[in-house]
Amino acid sequence: MMRLADRENQAPGEALWRFSLALYTRPGVADALVAIQDRAGRDVNVILYGLWLGVTRDRLLGADVAAAEAAIAPVHDAAVAPLRRLRRQLKPTGDAVLQALRRRIAALEVAAERQVLYRLAECSGGPAPVSADGGRIAAAEANLAVILGDEAGSPEAGLVRRAVAALARRTG
């Protein structure tokens, strides 16, 4: 398993991508993030970016979140959002052809989201020294609160906080 410190030597976009995959695949995290996104209108990729930034280098301010959202808007609006809508319209059914199309659309959606994460990583200014585990976890939690606002107290946000803490301790 690659340690967070080793990730500093990678391009920031790839480091954010790998962090996002590691967190998103933890039990319950994907569902929690999608629920927050659907309920509160907070982009999953911006949430992942804020958490990654916290565990690897720094805290976000509200202006940083707005700048990150502006940086990804062209790719999100032109590719991610339309692909997501189309994938969701093609609900799981017994029709093999429609399911094959749904899987292909999902793959395109993931590819577009990867580009969004790469753009977000460019907002970070590159690697910086990583603080001790407690500082990293606290920074990630603070970033989550900045991004989510009132939604930061939701059960889903609590699940995400616990998953980030466990991931940070495991990879630290």
C-alpha cells in the first residue's frame, strides 16, 4: 500500500485520483457522498478534493471552494452532468443491450470525473508538507465543514469523516 508521503512525489492529479478511489470504495462512502450530492447539491468531486487536500496539505476557505467549483465548471457542465443524467435515466433492467449501454456511459462518466479531479488538483498548488495524523484528519474535517455547511452534521457526512480518518491512519 502506498503511503500518503509517497504520493507527494506523484503528479497531484494522479494522487487525488488514487485517494478518491481509495476513499470512494470504502463501505458506505459512495452511497453517502451521492446522497449528499443529491440532497445538498455539493459535487462529490469537490468533496473528495477538500478531503484529499486536508489529509495531504492544507485547509480550505470558502473562496477556495468557489475557485475549485469555477475551475471544474466547463468539464462538469459539458460532460459529467449530462453523462450522469443519461446513466441515471437508463435504470438497471433485464435488457442486456440497455445495460451494456449504461455501463459504457458510466465508464465515460468516470473518465470525465477523473478529468475534473485532475483540474481540482491543479487548484492545490502542488505538494506540501503533511502534518501529523491528527492535524491531517482535523484539516480534512474542517474542509468538509467548509464545503458542506449545514450538511456537515448529517449522518452521511459522519460516515465520510470516519472513513477519511481510517484511511488517513492506514495510509499515513
